[in-house]
Amino acid sequence: MTDETVNRVADTIFEAHRSGAPCAPVRDLLPAGALAQAYAAQEINTRRWLSAGRRLVGRKIGLTSLAVQRQLGVDQPDYGMLFDDMCIPDGWEIGHERLIQPKVEAEVAFVLGRDLDDETITIADVIRAVEFTLPSIEIVDSRIADWKIGILDTIADNASSGLYVLGGSPKKLADLDLRMAGMVMESNGEPISVGVGAACLGDPLSAVWWLARTMARVGRPLKAGDTVMSGALGPMAPVRWGDVVEARIAGLGSVRAAFAGGKA
């Protein structure tokens, strides 16, 4: 494996992101199981975007479902970066130019009040660091044509990140049982996904703990003020332009994502 190959993977993803034209799977450029190289390609583009003026405001966790992990042949989640221009206010219209082939997931978002920059942190450290939680919708997207992705594709593609919407009803952890929190997500009033906190690595807090330790190890530790999208509480669902998607999470309230009408 050469730096040239990793750079080619990064360039392919970056150009698809810039142009809005999806690309062929990049896993074909990498050996099977080359997770480190896929993350290296992700890091190349992270540095490009930071140099271009985007601001890092948090992280996202993907592959928190054990069934999806088995499907992709991995035994752990993956991660991606959250930039300032990815955050959409509750209910604001999302334009066609922002996305290529969007899908939606309902998640618990955590906002940190303390740094989590040590690989040896415990769940207690995570609880102490969380300032508040919010209901959220992650609008996942893929630069890979027709969502024909494997684990190397999604890692290199910033964990298939698109945008995310945060609700406006912050709650303290002491008032919540996130493991048992039920979720219903509807599109135009019709249910499209149901789930519960336990579907996210057993508990969304466990997902944040995994992410914080991983980020400390790879040199991009979580800091006070960061937002963490902790992973889906139920199945990912397709979305159409013109849809209004609303997710309700027990104890947290609701959040809406509104997609512009017409054809992309």
C-alpha cells in the first residue's frame, strides 16, 4: 500500500463531494481489510476542509448496529467528522445542492461541557463531561454511486456524513434513561423507522465512550463544546425531496428535517 493509493482514494471522494457527482466504490483501490488506509484517506480530506475554512465542531459514530457490523464484516463502529456547515436548525429547509442521495437516521446528540482527551476514560467520565443532550436527525449521504458501499467506502467517505439537525429542547442526563428511550421517525406523518436507545451499542452513552477513547487514540480528541452524533436508534430510511421528517425520542422531544420540493 502506497501513499499514492491513499491520496487517490481521498482525491476521488473529495472530487465527488465538490462536484456533487457520485463516484465508483473506492474499496476497489484498496486491499481487503485496509481500514487504516481508509481512515488515512478520511484524514487527508479532513485536513483539506479545515484548510479551506471549515470548522470542526464534533464527531459522528456510524455502524452502531451489530447487525450492520456483521453485514459489513467488522466488529466495531466507525467514525467521521462534523463540520460547522453541516448543522441545520430544526425545521429549516434543506436545499438540493447540499446533498447527493440522502437518507435519514434518528439519533441522540450529546454536547460536551468538558474535554474527553484520555484513552483510559470510563463511562463515569463520559457522564460527567456531557453538558446536555438533544434529539437529532442525521441526514446521511454517500459520495459512492447508488449507495453501493462497503466498510472501506464509508470510512474513506467520512462515515457517509451529510448534514445533521439538532432539536431545540436540551435535556440533562440525570432526567433520562437513554437505553430505554423509544424512538419513532415519520415522513409526512407516516412512520418510516422505529427503535430504542439500546439499539445503539446497548446504550448511546456506550457509543460516546467508545468514540471518545478512539478519538483520543488517533489524535483528534473530543473537546468541550463538541457535538457527538451517537448513532442510529433504528433503521436508516430513504427520503425524497419535498418530505418533512420528524423524529420523536422519549424524554428528549422532537426534531424535524424539511427537504426542499421539486427534483434534485
